[in-house]
Amino acid sequence: MTPQANWSYPTAIKFGAGRIGELAQHCKATGIARPLLVTDKALAGLPITAAALDILDAAGLGRAVFSDVDPNPHEGNMQAGIAAYNAGGHDGVICFGGGSALDLGKMIALMAGQTVSVWDLEDIGDWWTRADADAIAPIIAVPTTAGTGSEVGRAGVLTNSATHKKKIIFHPKLMPAVTICDPELTVGMPRFITAGTGMDAFAHCLEAYCSPHYHPMSQGIALEGLRLVNEYLPRAYATPDDLEARANMMSAAAMGAVAFQKGLGAIHSLSHPVGAVYGTHHGTTNAVVMPMVLDFNRPAIEDRLARAADYLGIRGGFDGFRARVMELRSELAIPGNLTELGVQSQRLDELTEMALEDPSCGGNPVEMTRENTRALFESCM
């Protein structure tokens, strides 16, 4: 049997196969009478989306959908979504899909009633207090991938299309009021999405675990998340309808997002600019740079990763852990380097500057400088 449970950490999570059937009742309980379902272009025409809309329609909640969501969503997508939200007289957002749809749905809910710019709400200091909290629409999250963890987060990532920089937009009310984690929704994921999103969850747990900041609760969650991905991602990839594996990957994704309150690091500070400039899949990019970042951080994390290896049942300490990462990359058909993703060496100086500006670099165990970050990028080529 696949697990089924109701959790209240860090929000109300309705976990279990078939629980998408509760979507309408959770809308009503949250006070949403005219929801706008935000999803991505690929999901919009699939049966799982039609089924969700049927559930809403049968309950008298309509079947409004917005799907102009790019893989790395930007402010143009957001403005189009806000226009659809306001034109339809909607009063809440259902974020349905992977990280892109969840993040953009949050941005629509946040900004539909605001007068400030979205860039004024970047996750810097107390900038979030600039928003009119009463104007933020209620959010329900329904992830259909298992990686980003945005369904349990208080932020969203939005790309500035003018500067090609990814910005983290934060407000406490971006935490979904209800999250439905139904592993059946992830069964139809293409294998490369299963691989990329799964390695994104692994990267979240890995960087949180290695972060030098003090947060013992996140430390423990990250460690167990690493174990779940290590055990269940290869199963989900090899046997897409393995519901036990899918369920445990959904748990690992949420755990990674909870854990990275402790911090992220160089994996994300490198992958964010690469994704913004080249449009690469975020989780896949994380997996590409992961072993090189492990080498970069080895002086600061060798003992810690040896303990993680012991917990995961991996022999060989740090070297054994790194070897397992390489094995996972091979099993999941992850590209070997950034060159294979289309990254050009002549843009490494630009990418280096963007990486150093990314807030993730502050959580890296080894201080990132212009010189060593440029060298790290070169090692990833």
C-alpha cells in the first residue's frame, strides 16, 4: 500500500493516492469560489489536468485555466496571468504542475492586487513588508512532479527577462493554505523530468545538509530526504507506475524544500544563472554541476558527508558518496557537463558574476570568490 496521511508541517498537506478528488472541498474550505488553475503548457492538455478541472466544474467552481507558463517563468508570464485572473474575477489560485507552474501561480496570487513592483518584493531583508498582505489571494498547491518543493515554500522564483537573472520573491502568505500531494499525478512524467526533478530534490537536501548555518531540524530532514531519493528515485525512473517510489519521492521533494531553510550553496548559485541564460531544466542543471561542487567543497564537508554516507548505507565515506552521485547521474541519463547543455565558454565571466550575486552562494561551505567560482564553472565544462 502507498502511504496516506494528513500533515500540518509546514502547512496542511493532504498526502496519498487519489486525493486530487478532494480538490473542490479544499477550495471551499479555503474560501475560494472562483479559482484560476495555473499550469504549464505541456500539462494543460493532459488527462490529469482535465480531471482536475472536471472536479472543480462538478462542484460549481468553474474550469478556468491559465497555462502560458514558460519553463523558467518571467514577468511577462506573470502579467499575462494577472490579466487572466482579474478578467475572470477570480478569488484564488490553484498552482498545478511542476516548479514553474507552482512558482508562477504564487506570483499571480501575490501580485494581482498589488501596486508595488514584483522586484520590490525580492527576498532581501524585510522587503516583503512592502506588499499589501490583505491583497494576496489564497493558494492551493497541487504538485505533479517531485523535486522543487515549492508546494511547501513561502517564495517563488521569477526570471527578470531584461537582466536574465532569477530572483527569489518572498512573502509569508505565499505558503499554500493546502497542498495536495497525490503520487498518482506523477506517474505520467517523462523519464527525463522524473530524473531532473528527483535530482533537484537531492540537491536541496544535499546543500541544506552541507550548509554551515545552524538549523538542527533542517539537518535531520535533509539527511532523511537524501536517503529517500537515493533509494526511490532509481525505482521511480525505471518503473514509472511504482506508486510507493512516487510517494516517497513526493515526500523527499517537500522535505528538501523545508530543509533548505538552512541554506543552499554553489550547486544552486551556478545553476540559477545557467537556467536563466540558457533555459536549461533546473534540476538537471543541478545534477550536472553536483560532483564538481562536491570536489570544490570537499575540504569543508568531507567528514559530514562521510556521516551521511554511513546513514545511506554507502561505503567509502566522501569518495563513496561522490561515486554514488556519479552512479545516479549515469542511471538517470544526466548530461556529463555544462557544454552538453549548450553553455558557451565565452560567457563564463558573465555567469560567474551572476552566480556571485545569487543569494544561494552565501550558504556554501567554502566562500565563493570571483576567482574560485570562475574556476568552478570551468571544471563543469
